[in-house]
Amino acid sequence: MQLEKIISISGKPGLFKLISQLKNGFIIEDVLTKKKVSIGNTSQVSLLDNIAMFTFDQEVPLFDVFENVAKNTDYKETISHKSSDEDLREFMKASLPDYDNERVYVSDIKKLAQWYNILHKAGYITPDSFVKSEETPQEEPAIADKKDVKKAAPKADKAAAPKAKVSTSSAKSAPKSTHRKMG
């Protein structure tokens, strides 16, 4: 999916596309209005590409969940994020049947529905947008290696580590991003 540069910014509604990097920030573009603005390095940014949703046995990348939603809705808009909690849970069950209902909160499901609908309105959700690129097979082993490293960690370290839903990393060519799991 061609959404590697789509971000969510804490405190700002909607989704944005990274356009370029400045000396002390970034130029972003609202995916719906196409309005460009700049943000500082201190903005809390989450790359959608780094977000995953919990199932009982793994973490599923957000774009895979978007693909499931798209197929279930025939690439049309989905349920409103303002729907009842019961309707949102049913929507989630249809989109990711084995999602972990104790770690994926209704607020996470609301974000999923809202972001999907924003991307749909912006023209990002089409049958062609979920075609895997040739680079995907090369990236998968690296992901598998990371999971293997987590499994190899001693249990004592896991117990001592605080439970956190968000961890921060930064890169020179991208904004300070927040890698987080929905749920």
C-alpha cells in the first residue's frame, strides 16, 4: 500500500502526508484538503506504517487490517467512528476475527474506522492500493527476526519492563515517530 508517509499527529484531527523535511521540522499535507503546513520536531507523530493491532497470537499491521476492511466493504466507506460500542466491536470482529478484545479498546476501533474512512475519501483505498510491492518479501524476514529476538529475551527482563503501549524512535530522514500497537 502506498501509505508509508501517512501520519497521525497527536492533538490534530485527520491524517497527513509527509512532504519534506526542514531544518527544525517537516512540511505535511492534509490528505483530504491537500493543505500544506509545517510542524516542528517536537510534534508527536505516529506513522501509520508502524501501527499494529493485537490478536491473540500476533500483532497485525494496520494496513493488513485496512485491507480486510476494504474487502469486507467492497472498497467503500465503512462504519462511522461514532457508531455504538456494540456495532464497532461487530465491525472489528468482521475485520479481524481473532483480535484480542481485552487489548484492543473501543477507542482503537474508532480510530481504525475513522482513519479508514479518511483514507477512502482521500482516494487511497482502492483494489490497487493493496497490491504488494516487490520489496515486501525482503522486508518480511527482518520483521520475523525482530519477533525472534523478542521471544529470545529472558522472562525476567519482560517482567521487569513496564507495560507500555507506545515506544518512541527517531530517524534522520523521518520525523520523530511513535511506534505503537492499537490496543
